[in-house]
Amino acid sequence: MATDPEVSSDVSRRAAEVESLVLRVVAELPVVDLHTHLFPPTYSRTSGIGLFLSGVDELLCYHYLVAEFFMTAPRSMTPEAFFALPKQSQADLVWQGLFVERSPISEASRGVVTVLAELGLGQELQARDLNAIRQWFAAQDPEAHVENVFKKAGVRYAVMTNVPLVQEEARHWRPTKTPFSSRFRSALRVDQLLSGDWPAIQAALQLEGLPASADGARKWLDGWVDTMQPEYLMASTPHDFAVQDDPLASFSQSCDCGALTLRSQEALSQPGGFGVKPASQRNPKRAKRAKRTHGQPQQTGPSPSSSSSSSAAAA
């Protein structure tokens, strides 16, 4: 059956209009960056630790680019020798190896090219003039520069990764919160609570005058949630990480948190999933108490919702 030419033309025209509309909306719609390692300019460099990082040297020393550099670096340039160099010297090597001696065609290197071009540094980039690019960055007001970058990127706000167990970060929240732009929001990272890093947790509890117990750990976490008002909690764990039936119970037993670092074969059965400590490895007293409280032992093996829980928590 022949197709009416007018109908076919109308369908093609409408398809083109839809495509144009989708492209425009995607290009103009502001987005939210849900997981970053960015900090605001007010988190200035102190005590030799820089939380706010900016400038072309930081772009060039992005770990993807450093890994790419080592694919072509001379054998004499070992990782130990590279990371012993000052940041500017590291950036010089990456720039020379990936942007001068070779064309920047990888995704990571093209990202740097895109950033510099969008910031109006096309001529300096074409001339491979790294010093001129550095001078431009050095002349920028940090707050104005961040605002310019967010506007050009179409990002409404970025969610930070905040670890209160790191004192350099904690001091920006307590006793007085360091103010920062609405372009940044907080997220609370709690790796140590899941991995059972008792020395770090105990030090934090002592610093705040809290008891070295499960109750103290809960109060510590509640307090930081109140302080930060985070968008969410997050944790990064090893691929074979497993949660036992009662993770916080180990805090109550002489604060021996070794069980929290359990490596379980069951955890490996579901990539990214949280396993449950096998019954044979559980504390007999706790198992009996759980049975008395709940009427039956806790199930063994990964829980049905473990995969989604892991995905939501991992960052």
C-alpha cells in the first residue's frame, strides 16, 4: 500500500521538531551533580591540606589523566618518583606527555580541552602555553570563578562528600559552620562505621565526650546528621564486604570491631550486595538472644533487598 507523500512529509517534519525540542531541553535544563569531591572556596588551604582545589594543575593531575600518562611515560618515571614531585611538576609532565607530544583524544584529555575552551582559553590552548593558562586561573576570584563554572556547566548545585572523622573537614562544621554558597550541599560519608575502624571511631567519640559504645556511636552519628543536614548518607566498601546480623553489637563487646570486616563467600555471590554473616560464625550468645527476641534466628545469605540497598548507599 502506497504511503501518502504528504503524510510521510508531515511525520518526518514532526520527528525533526521532536528531536530539536529534546536536544534543546537537554542542553538547557539545569542538573544536579549528586556525588562529587568538590568543596567550596571557603574551605581554603590550611595545615598543608587543600580542600578547595582549583586551577589547571588540578585538572591535569586528575587520576584518569595520570593513569593515561603512565601508559606512555618512560620507565625511569615510576609512580613513586612522580608522586614525590610538587603538583606543578606533575602537571608539567602530564601536559607535555598528553597535550604536547600527543593529541588529546581520550575522554579525559578531551574533557580538559573542553573546559579550557569554554573558559575562553582557546588561543592559549592552541599555543600549548601552559604558563599563560596558569596565569589566567591565578587571576580569578575563587567565588566568581566557581559561579561561572556552575553556570557554564548548567549545574544547579553539587553534593559534596563530607567525612567528619577527618578533622580538617570537621573544623568547617564545628564549633561554627563555615558558610558556603548554595551551589554546594552536604552528604555524610560513614565508611568507618561499616568497616569497623574502631580506632578512628573511638577517637571521634572521645573528642566529643561520648561513651565508647554502640550508644555513643549512634549519638555521634545523630549529632552529625543534625549538624550537616546531609542530602544522604554514603559509604564505599570493598567488593566482598559483608554485614553481620547485628553490626553495632560488636561495639558493646570490648569495642572489638574486627567482625565488621568479615569477608564472606556469601557476599561474593551478589556483586555489590551485602552478605550476612553465616550462622556458624555468629556469636552464640547474640544468636540465642536474637532467637528469643524475634522467635527465630536471623536468615543467612544475602537479604532480598540487599542489592538495592548497596546501590543506594555506595558512592
